[in-house]
Amino acid sequence: MCPTATVPPWRGGNTLEAPGDSPRRVCAFRAPLFTGRYGISVSAVSSAVELRAPGPRGIPPLFARLIDDASLFHPHNAAVPEAVDSHLRARAGEYSGMLGPLLCQASRLAELITELAKAKPDRPVPLSLVCDNGLGGVPKALSIIEDRQELLALERVEMPAPSDVDDVWLERVSEFVPEDVVRVVEPRRGEGWLDGVRRVAEHGCSPKLRAGGQTYESFPGVDVVADFLTVVSTLDVPFKTTSGMPRAVRHTDPETGFPHHGFLNLLVATARSLSGQDIHEALASTDSAALAKEARSLSKEAANAVRSVFGTYGSSSLDGPVTELNELELL
């Protein structure tokens, strides 16, 4: 009999749930390989479990709850009142099925609660708490959230790892964060960082890939991302990315000269990684039509398998990705 695990709403191991859904018990392992309409063999999720998205518009499984609201972070750096207003409007909008939780720094949690109390949402807002004041601040933050469950529904806790991702630190993470909350850990890139990615997963945490930032060095090259995908495609936990992917397709910012990865590139590359095909070509491509065609050809089962590996990514805007995906006829 297959082992089971409680899967929180975004946890891509076997399912993505709509906001407000209760965690369900699902098979903790991936199903055997299958060959879908895409013509490749990829790891499938159980046919009894599929991606479901809320909202008035049905969202294809490949994009359901794909986008975390990172408007409080660079480059938008929104004020909390603005972020709350835009998030609640997006959650009530036509494309709410694409929206994941609101990302908020622990240092801004009190202000977030104040603004939500003013806004009086009709249901708790899904939250991913980003620890910007150290692991030691987690218990207090969790206690505050627990006292305001009418406003916030904690889905994840995210944090950067120390330079050495050691077992003792990861065990402390597990002790501080409840089992029903997804733990997301960002190993620092550098020599041996993929060992850190594996170690994070071994402790039941989801690895985070930083795809950009405010310096050229913050943007990982195609080879770095390809190596990362090769590793995470074999793990039992999904990954997420943060920063640096404002658009669907790879491009160079004309003002900064920074080379940005595209979230559509990453989705297609993940599908290829699962089937043993060339990842580098998909990551490096700037051909939006070709990438869209490849994504469109994925069966529902293949899309579910991709999202069991690639959980979510952070974006400061929902409108931009929606516009691009509509232009590419993917929604």
C-alpha cells in the first residue's frame, strides 16, 4: 500500500488545492511513468487527484495557483495597504485561479494584520510567511497568526538557509514550523549548493531557487538552472522560484541588461526534465510561439506531473502574466 501524507494547499507532490480547501490525504509517492499526448514519458500523479482552481474562469492545470503574490517585495515594494487592496481584488477577479498566497515578511506581519482588519476579507487570506528576521522569530510570528485565523490562513513559511545547510539547522526548522505548514528553504548558490538542495528535501522542506535580484550575479545561468531542475525532478517535494521572472519568456531587460528567465521556459523545461529531454534548449529559448505550442501540447496528466515538481513562483503582478498567457492563447 502506498504511504500517505497530508498535503497543504500548494504542495505539488500530488495536488494543488483551491484556497480554503482542507488538506487531504494522498499518496506520498509519484505514480509510475506514463506516455501522454505530449509523446513523452513523465511522472504522473494519481488519476483521482487533479489540479483544481477557484474563480469564475477555469484555469488550465499547468497554471493553476502558479503565481504567488510578491507585491511586497522587490521590484514593486508595495506599501502594505496597496498590497492588501490589490491582492483582495485579484482574489475576487476573473483569474483568481492562478493566484497563490500573499507573501509577507515577518517584519511586516503586524502591519498586514492591521490592514486586513480594516479590509474585512470574507475569508482568511492564504499567507506565505517570509522570515526576514531569523529563524528565532518564527514562533512569535506563528503565534500572532494563530490568534488572527479569521484574517490569515498560513500555508507556508519561507526562509534562507545559512551558508552551510546543516542537519541541525534543518531539524530546528522542522521543530519550529507545524507539520501542516509547508517549509520552504532557499540554499545559497555556490560550490556544493545542489547537495544543500538535496539535504533540504531530505528534511521534508521544499527548495527555493532565486532566479534574479538587483545585481547581474543574482541571475543564475541556464546551466545552473538546468542542473537544479535535474536534481529537483527526482525529489519528493516541489520547488518554488523567487525574483527575476516578470515575464513568461526569457528576455534581456533593455535598461539593466539583466537576462531574465521566463516562467513558461521553466514549465516547459520541467516537462522535458521529467522525460529525459534537453532542458537547456527550453531554458534558453526566446521563441514564445514555440514554447507556447509545447506547453499547449501537454496533456492534463503531464501538466499535473510538471506542477508536482514546479510548485509556484513569486510575481509582483498577476496582470502581466495573465496578459502574456492570453496573448499566447494558453488560458
